[in-house]
Amino acid sequence: MRDDTNALLLDAARRASAYLREVGERSVSPAAEAISGLERMGGALPESPSSAREVLALLDEAGSAASVATAGRRYFGFVIGGTLPASLGAAWLASAWGQNAGLRVMSPVAARLEEIALAWSAELLRLPPGCGGAVVTGATMANFTALIAARNTLLARAGWDAAEDGLFGAPSLRVVVGDEVHASVLKALSLAGLGRARVHRVPVDNQGRMQASKLPPMDARTIVCIQAGNVNTGAFDPAQEIIIRCRDAGACVHVDGAFGLWAAASPRFRHWTSGYEHADSWATDAHKWPNAGYDCGLALVRDPAHLRQAMAVTAAYLPGGATRDPSHYTPELSRRARGVELWAALRSLGRAGLADLIERTCGFATLFAERLRDAGFAILNDVVINQVLVSFGSPEVTREVIHRIQEEGTCWCAGTEWQGHTAMRISVSSWATTAEDIDRSVEAIVRVAAEQGRATPAIRR
Ligand SMILES: *Cc1c(COP(=O)(O)O)cnc(C)c1O
């Protein structure tokens, strides 16, 4: 290795450690000056080369301050996990390897670690033995990948080869979703040619759970998308009841379990996921609750052949081969070796570490709800896992509190609309969050709400 590369990597490590040392104490939102300072990185494309150290220095000086402190301990927006130290270190090493994870021959290490990590994940999620999967960029792509497999499988049973002949003239499929379906499932359905508007929406209860008794008539050309972990309430659809009905009708069931499905890894919370193992496919994120770092989604399917038939680069090539080439299971060919970080996350946590991470963050969500309720605010959901919805009174007051808390910088929480109510949504998902961070955040939220001077008494459901 050249000396200047060595110096550069040491410089990068020094800058990254300084960033992580300080990020927990600075404002979670970047300052407006830091965002406008990003313009220093633009301008005309330089004619001549710059040294890598200069490039890195500019990136750190202008870029670091404009980052959102998701790597800190008090970011509670959008179900965004942090990055475990083992995953961060693994990402650095894997970047140095510069592997293309598309084919085993391009990277035996990437292909093997991905297989191991997929098998460990399926086991942690308590999915059926023998299920297959793909490591993709996130749950949107995981939903997309699994839904294409479901679509092609149902069409194949109806005598239609969608991979070869496309969808024009194909028998029609019916897609059923809960009324609280995540927007990314609708996006995935639209990408898959199944349409976001032609879905049948099943009514939900006050926690956003699909009502099994309200399922429409189904048959062998029906795909039912259920949810493990509603993005607002954290609630779980009644999988057992729904899947029995689907099985009887010959319909296939896909699970969007972006974060909630990981509750299966905790002995205390896994009862919520009971029944989900009977589905045909599952989409989840390792960048959310398992804190494997962005980007890392998993598409898992009961029968790996269904995924392969839908995703194979060269259909029927290497029939029944003993080894698995990642690109026969993913939409992409060339890919970053993101399975390395997933492997590192799971290897460092172990079964007990992941259970602890799930239980700790759920405990903090409960603590948030108790403290904010004690302070006089309304908690709009049953806090079953790591999601809390809070109202500070009228929609205007709630929106103002959310805006002010984001500006104040102690913590960051997003806003949402929940069944006609405006709410602040708190999602505790980072391995790094501590009880002290909950104290500091509650103190800031209560203070900001009081400063409104209009903090109205709780609205009761
Ligand atoms: C986050 C989320 C998604 C989308 O996941 P991405 O990784 O952002 O693509 C889908 N469904 C649910 C329930 C989610 O929470």
C-alpha cells in the first residue's frame, strides 16, 4: 500500500472517531448555517485533481456538521436504527475489500457471509427452515422482490410465465392489503405491475390492525399483504387468523415486517409475531432494529425456488446447483457487499444481544409514554413495542411542538397523522440510546410543550 493511502485511512479513522465522540452532544438537527455551508462542496467541477486528503478534509469540515445525528442517541424519527460498532468497522473493512457481491466468483466472502447472515436472520425471525432470501437495500425493495416472486408463482400456477411473457394478457391477480398498509408496499405493488389503486383495502381497528373477519372472498389468484409492526402504532395484524383463511382459499400471504418482525428475536415480545411463520414471504430491514447500518433489507421466501425463478439472471442456468449466486435472488447484478455488515451485526450481538436490544428499546418507548402521560399529554396508541404516538392538544399545538423540538435539538421526533389525530411519533430504535437520553428528551419535550403556553389537557380516545 502506498504511504499516502495509509495516511488517508488513518485520517479518515481519526475524523470518524471525532465525529462519533461529539455527535451525541450536538443538536440532533444540523444547524441552518451547516446546511448552507454544503455549497462549499459544489461549484464548478474542478479541472485538475485534488489530493484525497483535501477531499476528505472538505467532506468532514463541510459535510459532518450538516449530517443529522442519527448516529447519536436521541434520534427518534422514522424508525431509524443506529449502526452497531461491529457493523461500522466491518463496513470499513469491506469497503477496503471493494467486493462486488453479484456473483460468488466475484466474491466468495461476500456470497458466503450473505448466506450465513440470511440463515441466522431467518432463524432469529423464527421462519420455517429451508426458506431462502436476498439481501437488498431496504424493506421497499424487499417487499418488491418478494411480491414479484409471489406474483410470478401465482401466475405460473394459472399457466402463465410472467418472467418470459410479461403481464400483458396475463390472468388477473387480486391484491388485498390492510387499510393501514405502509406506503412502500403500495409503491412496491406499483413497481411490480400490480397497481397501487386496484388493491382491495381491508378495514382496520383502532390500532391499525387488519380485521380478519372483513377479508374479501379470496382464491388461488389472491395475494394478501399483512403487516408485522404498524409504522405508527407498532401493532401487529392477527396473522394466525388471517393466514388460516388465506390457506383455505389457496391465496398467498406476504408480510411487511420492516421492523416489527424482529420482535420474534425477543422471548418477551415474540408472542406478537406468532402465526407469521405460516406466511409465504416476508420483507424486513436489518438497518432498522438490528442496527446493521444502511442500507440493508431482507426479502425472505418460504420456497427459495420461487425467488430464483423470478430473479434469475439467466433462467434455468446452473439447475439445482450446490452454490448460491446472490444475483439469482436479487433484482440487481452488481451490488455492494452489504451482507458483511449484517453478518457483523448478528455475530457481535448474538441471540441474547439482539433480544436485549429489542427489549431495551421497547422499555424506553414505554418509559416515554409513561412520562409524557404523567406530564398530561395523550398517548394515542397502545405501546406494544417501540412506537409511541403523542398528542399535545389541538393539531396546531401538536404540530408546533414537533417543529420546536426539532429546532431545539435535544432530540428529534417526527409528526404523523393517526386516524384523524395529529401526533408526534416517537420511535426508539438505536442500540446507543440510554435511560439518561429518555430523561433528557422527555425534559426537552415537556419544556417545549410548556413554552407553547397553550399546552392543553390531554385529549382522550
Ligand atoms: C420502514 C418501513 C418500510 C420501508 O422500508 P425502507 O427500508 O425504508 O425501504 C416498509 N414498511 C414498514 C412497516 C416500515 O416501517
